[in-house]
Amino acid sequence: MDRIGDIGLFLRVLDLGSISAAARALGLSVAVASQRLKRLERELGVPLLHRTTRQLHATPEGAILAEQGRALIEDLEALGGSLRQAGTGVAGTLRITTAASFGRQYISPLLPEFMARHPGLNLSINLTDQVLDLVGAGIDLAIRIGTLDDSTLVARKIANNRRVLCASPEYLRRHGTPATPQDLTAHECLLQAGAHGRHDTWRLGDGHGGETTVRVRGRIESNAGELLADAALAGLGIAQHSVWHVWRELRDGRLVQVLPGYPIPDTGIYAVMPQRRLVPPRVRAFVEFLAQALGDNPPWEARR
């Protein structure tokens, strides 16, 4: 009896949203896939799926099996991959998610070289600014920027994330250049909005080795960094940006750094993975590749 295979089938049903899609992906008939799922439910003594006319959802027991069973199967795959790696290299499908703008600018250009190094590897990349549940979505690796909140994940810092305040020369000509952090209260500030609300409290160095916080205001807020960068370029206010996002505009003088003597505390750019005892070779290879490409001398710092 293939208990591990049945759990793998169950996980594929959750990932693809239907028994028929999972059956096609695994080369099974729908009837055989349904029988195996029923067998797994009988053996465990609990229902694993809520079946509706359009979609399948995990029951509470199914959610527990999905979380713990996925780790088990990934550990087995990682063990097999480690044993095969010497002869066959990195293989399988690497599933990645990253912020859309960072992914397009810095991950996408690296992919041809990485794929050339590992011809047996497939990539599935989700560019989204949403923070996805890695375990629930079956994702191997996320590239996340800023402060990490989820302590159930394993993170490796890939690069430093230096941030600056910036505005267009036209905005500063019309409204004046702030001389101290408190001066920001009299300016239009462009606000990032996220899952925890608007980020209208800015932390800056105080010029003496400490930090100060300033409550700022502005008429424009957005969850999209590109929109805030466009607004800053159009002279609509002062924005807080990662250097990787605006280094070209700073280099060309289309944006000017504001309050350089009061630096914003750095954060990080991290490779984030679900906790597991064995990291799959495909994940380990990509994390090492990113660390080499972006780590000590990030391209956005070198090009300024």
C-alpha cells in the first residue's frame, strides 16, 4: 500500500484545486485517484476534503496533513535528490515567489545563467507583492524584502536593503528641502500601504547614533512601489524607497536624496523557506546562486 504516494496525491489535489487536474498531472485516471483518496481517508479515519460542486477545500484534519505531510514528502525528495545529485545534478521543479518589481529587475536577468548550469531543472515563478503561505501554496522559496514576521520559516539574508528618502528637484524647489526629520511634518509624503495599514511613521537616524520617529502625512498612498516612485518623479512628494528600486533615478538626478545625514535603518533581502530537516538540492543551489550574484556587492550599489 502506497501511503506516501496517496499523501502526495492529496497534496497535488490541494495545489491544483481538483481531483481531475491532480490525476492528469500524475498520469492517473480520475476513478483511480478518487479511490486512493477515499482509501487514505478510511485509513486515517477522518475526512480530508470538503467537496463542493466547483472546488475542493481541506478539512481541518486535511490542513494538518497537508502541512506535516508536505514536509515529510519534501524531506524524502530531498534525500533522494541528495543521493542522486552527484550523478544527475540539480533536478525537479523549483517553485519561487518574489515581489513583482524586484523579480523583474533582479531575479529575471539571472535566470538564463542558472538554468544553463542546471539543465535538468524546471522553474515555476510567481511574481506578486502578496505574502503567500509557502507551505499551503507548495512553494519552495520566497524572496522577501524588509522585516520578517513569520517565525515558522527559515530565512537566509541574501543582501542588504538600504533605503533612502527622495524627491524630485522640482518638488524641492517648490516646497523647500527638509533640514531635520521634524521638517517632514510640513511636507507631502508618499506613503506605502500594506497588509498592516499605511506606513505613516518613519524611523530615521537622529544624527547622533540613535533613532527618531516622525509621523508624516500625504495625499497619496499605495501598495505599489512603482506608483510611489512615479509620484515622486512627478513632483508630488517625498518618498521612502529601497535603493535597488530608484538607483537609476538617483544616478541621473531625476530624484534627489533627502536628509542624507539622517539615514533610515537598513533591512534585508532574504531567501525564505519552509522549515524542513533536509533542504532540497534545487533550493540550496538557487539560494547559493543568489547569494553570489547579489550578496557582497549588490548591482544597485555598484552601479551608482
